[in-house]
Amino acid sequence: MTAVAEASPARPLMPVEQALEQLLALAEAAPIRDTERLPLAEAEGRVLASDLVAALDLPSWPNSAMDGYALRLADWQGEPLAVSQRIFAGHAPQPLQPGTCARIFTGAPLPEGADCVEMQENTAAAEDRVRFLAPLKTGQNIRPQGQEARKGEQVMSAGTRLGPIELGLAASLGHERLEVVRKVRVAVLSTGDELVEPGLPLGPGQIYNSNRRLLVSWLQRLGCAVLDAGILPDDLARTRACLARLGDVDLILSTGGVSVGEADYLGAALREAGELALWKLAIKPGKPLTFGHFQGVPVIGLPGNPASTLVTFGLLARPYLLRRQGVAEVTPLRFDVPAGFDWPRPGTRREYLRARIEQGQVRIYKNQSSGVLRSAAWADGLVEVREGSTPKQGDSVPFIPFSELLG
């Protein structure tokens, strides 16, 4: 990437879409290529490293979709049929005797010769004979062999994040282990003399460090291997030394100290290393954001205010991390919801309001300050207000659930 000294005060704010596009391009240029094979029980949240191909037909034989009776349709002339066998799931049936039917249960293999299953609710049974009470047709209530997958068919592509459904599908195909991308190694550090860890006494002008706990927990949920690098004081030499110790990670993620002011020690260290892109984004909260490299290691510097950290990590750093693991779709689901508020102030930046859905409308927290993390604890997602727009009560507004960002 091209090194830039720092953003000029007159430089236009970068649109969110452009910043994300550049971050994803940088992620694609530095993919995580190392893989490991893990048992299914340890693969939750990991990213599939190679296409998953079916090693067998699924199901491997035709089976019944209902509790009922299996028969050959040509044998039924409207009269009751004798029951010649009972077939349970997990048991191999005998070929169907001509002119008879078989009692069959859900998931049980279809006997050879049968081409129809009728559910028990549409039958009347007496003395081992069954009367069929409704019209029948060939193939009804039968799951054919290979209905879900055929041997050799690709069922999941590389880059798929593995959740409970994906792991269940892999198990149904007999896979005990899966090849996954190794965890992204992320070092998390906070900057600022004002920060104190919870449990310690506060001095004058100091606050407790919430961002480190927010990010460490979030990164772990994303399947990253996290190195907690602690709090850096406002000191250039110590900032430089700390960054130099983190050469084995895939990303250094910091909060605070990413403006162009006198306390921008992170930016100063990156400028010394020769690569710094300081973006001033058209986003609120979270305008300042730094991306650069320190001795070849990518560095993302997030704003220090808690709500700004949350928004910029969720919308920009999270997609970057997923794309480095090969995940193709990194854009969170969003959907339109009627606004339960008026927003009369058109802004020049894209705004993300902490909000939650109540009674079919989305309502915003009363205090949208970038320093108020309580707003996010109250909310269940973000409302997106585009530049220059003034949504009113009842207007449709885009809503991004936190469940899309956090997992």
C-alpha cells in the first residue's frame, strides 16, 4: 500500500463503503493459508478451508417420511392389504411380499418392491389388515436415495463459517474431522494514560478500560486467537517497543490514540515504520480510524470512545478479519423497519444509532453520545441513517441486528 504521512485537515471524509472496500482488498492480499484438521466438537465458529464433498448418497437408501404403511401401488385395488412385516428405523427390511403392505416408521428403509407410503392417519387397521382411506400415488411420503446430496457433490464451499447447522450437515455425511483455517492471531492493546483496569483505584481524570474487554470477548466469539497486550501509556518509545514485540501476530488491534493530535503515538510509530493510512471516515460515531503496518504486521487503530469502538470494529475490522480467513460474505444482514423516532438533523456522515425493535418499530436510545456504552447494552442493533437523510416516524430505516455483528 502507498504510505501517507497523515490526513490533511482539508481531505474529504472517506465514505464507509470505500473504507470497507479498501480493507477487504488488503485482507485478500494477506490471506491466512495455514490449516488444521479438527474434530467436529472443536470446529464451532471456525472457517472451512476446503470444499466439503459428499462421500456417500444422503440418504443412502429410500426411506419413509412418515409413520404409516409401505405398499406397491399396483397391489392396491381398494381392498384391505395384509401386513407382512414391521420395519423400524435402523433395521434392514425384507423385500415386500406381493399383495401385502409393511408397517413402517419414520426414517426406516423402504422395502424392495414398495413405491408408496401412506400415513397412518389415513388408514384403518384391524386384525393385521389395513384399509387405505384416501387416494394414493406413486412416490408419496418417500424420501428418495440422494435426496439431500449425491456422492461426489459439493455440499459446502471453502470459506464457510461453521455453526451448529453446518456441523450437523458434516456429521450427517460421516465426517469426523474438518480442515479449517487456523485461527487469526490478534493482539489487542489500549492506549492512553487515562485508562485503568477494573478493580484498581481511579486517579484524577482516569476511567476504567471497557474497550479491551469488549474486543477480547468479541474476537474470541469470532474464533480468533487473542493476545492481550494490555494498556500502553502515552509514550512514543514504549509504544514503539510494544509494537516491536508483536511481530508474530496477524493483526495488531488498538483503541485510542488514532487522531492527528499530539497524543497520536500509534500514528507516529507507524509513520516511522514507513506505512500509514489514516482515514477520516464519513461515519458517526467513529470518524478517526488508522490502518497501517508496523514492521510488516497489519495494524488497525480504532477510536477510543466505546460506542465508536463498537461501531467501527463491527462494520470494518470484523469484515477484515473474516475475509482474511477466506469468508466470502462478510456484509451483515440488514432489513428495513419502520422508524419509531424522528431524526430531523441531516448529517454529512453516515450515522449508526443504537436502537432496538419494540412493537414492530425501531426505537433509538435517548443518548447517542460516542462515550455511552450503555446505549449498546440497551439496544439490540444499529439503525443506519444515511448522509443527508431525515427519517421520520413510520419511515423505513435499515436495521443491523447485533446478532449479525457479534457472531
